[in-house]
Amino acid sequence: MKGAVVFGAGMVGRGFLGQLFTESGYEVTFVDIDRELVEAINAQGGYWLRLVDNEGIQELWIAPVQAIEGRDTDRAAAALSKAELAATAVGARALPAIASIFAQAIARRADAGLESPLNTIVCENLKNASTIFRGMVRDALESQYRPFLEQRVGFVMATIGRMAPIIPLEVRQQDPALMIAEPYKELPVSREGFVGPIPEIVSLRAELHFEAWVARKLYLHNAGHAMLAYLGYLKGLTYGYEALHDPDARPLFDQALDESLHALVREFDFDESELRAHMADIVRRLDNRALADTIFRLARDPLRKLGPEDRLVGAARLALKQGIIPQGLAWGIAAGLAYDDPQDPRAIELQHLLATEGPVRVLQSLCGLDSSEAKQLIELVLARYAALKQGVFRL
């Protein structure tokens, strides 16, 4: 069989890519640092994927699959050196750790005279992740192998829309390899990243001008998650779908997504009716009670999610650029600033920054709102932040 190596056997790797790749005729090898998970996958030769929504449950057996512990870099490089396809889903911070494995594998392929391309689908929440990761791998390569990298190795940007919750401890104890996710099944990727023919992969959509598709996902899907998470947290809710039905949170959610939609239409020339249909589908999926996606998962790491190009601030800046006043998005940013879950180390760090530097400085440094054009957005956020601190969700 054709071989695919997936770095990261978590929500994206096991929850999505494993299904698509095995359905496309690949034998999948996961590389992951979770030893218990690796042992469970290898003992079974596959794993169960449970797809859940409000309509019901579907149990899928994902196989053939094997796994390699991430610390066994030589074995991981050997598997990658023989693969037809690769993917990363490790989180942006872990990319440097696997770049050297890719460099070892590429050197082995070059020494063996392999002419078939190795395309790597980069599934990370990081702007220009495929270009950044290519640079990491190039830096890790000896100079004589760099022409081979340019000619034979593709790095392909992807956006991942499938949602997967945190697996409850009691479920993981029964079966460490079990994965739970929603049924949504679409993999948009950048057509321009491939070397050679585009592999035939179930549900893959190779798109030109991919920055538009990245923005669509980030400023509708991820922005919607963040609005529900931060507003829902302030209302004392547990699940994202609860915030969708909250009388305070829902109007602000709708307002924010409508602002994002109009900004996307103006910036990227999306068809508005098609984008509205896509947004309606996102809202339907966010109302997935069976998935039980927690506000904690959706909200965690506010330092990243309040970044200048990320889901809320990035959408608000795009709206301003297009002449749209981002009043709903400003509520989301303000709620993000007020997020202080003691279980989230990044939330604690954010609150420390607010206490020591003040909200204006945090908006300038963390959110990148340090230009004269950003003054209006800062004022919008500050007014809403003050209201939320008083438990008020309307101005």
C-alpha cells in the first residue's frame, strides 16, 4: 500500500487525517510523543473514530494504522523516507522539533535516488505555516540536499474545519486510541504548494488564492468559536452550544459574524449568498450538543487567539479596512481580555499583563493595535471591556 506519515495523532491527526488517508488507500503511520497512545494504536492495528452530531452516532474503524513514538527519531525518519505522503498536526510550537526528522528523511531519499515527490500537508494554526516549516527543514538540511528539497518536496498549507472535543479521562482510560469528532468532512489545501501531481485524497479541495480560504476559516469558524467561548465563559456556561442559545451572547455572536462576512466579501470577492450558506452551516455545526465541545477548549490560550492576525482582532482589523465598524467583534475581543480561567496558564498570564500594563498597553502590544488607524477599535474594545467587568452585555 501507499504510505502516509502523520506527525501528531491528536484531534486533527487521528480525528480527521487518519480517516481521509486510509479511505484514500494509504497505510498511515502516526508519529506522536504519547507513549500510551502509540502502544494502543499498535496493539490494535487501528483505532475507533466516533462521529457524533445531533442526528446520531457513527462508529468507524480506521485501519491500517501504526504508530511510532516521537522520541524514536531514526525510526520516524526511516518511515518518512519511504512515504508517498506526509502531514503535520503537532501544533506550531512543536514544528522545530520535527524539522530535523524531515531533514533526515529527505537526505535518505536523496541518497537513495528517489525521484517521486513527497508532499507534506501542513495542518497548523499558524499564518504561512507551510512556508515557515519549509524554512525550518531547509535550515536543518546539509547544503548538498537543498536542491533535492526544492525539486522533490512540497509543503502544502491546509485549513482544518472538523471539530473534535477533549476526550473525557474516563473514556480515554477505557480506550486510549478512541477519537470523537463531528462528521464534517472537507480538506481545503493550497494548490500551489504541491510538487508533481496532486494526490487523490478523499474530500481534498485544492484551491488557488488560498489566503482567501484561510481567512474564511479563521474569521468565520474560529471567530465564531471565540465569540461563544469568551462570552459564554463570562456567563458561567460550560459548552459552546449553550452560548449559542444565550440571550446575551447570541446577538453579539450574530453581529460579529455578520461583520466578518461583509469584510470577507469585500476583501476577497466571495459570493455573498454562498458565504452566508457556509456561515449558516457553521452555526448548525456549533449547535452540536452530542459533541459536547467545552468552552474551556474553545477559549484556552487567549494570548494566541487575541493575536493581531488571529480570529477576533484580525477579523476586526479587516472590517475596519473595509469601512465596517466592528462593534460585535469588539465585544469578543473585550470578552477575551476578561477571560481569567484559573485552569488556563495563558489566561493567568494575560490577567497579569492587564494588571501590570493596563488594557490599552495590552491591546497595543498583544493585539497589535498600535497604529493611528487602530484608535477607533481600541476605544470600542475599552468601552465593552468596562461594561463586561460590570456584568453588562449591552451599551
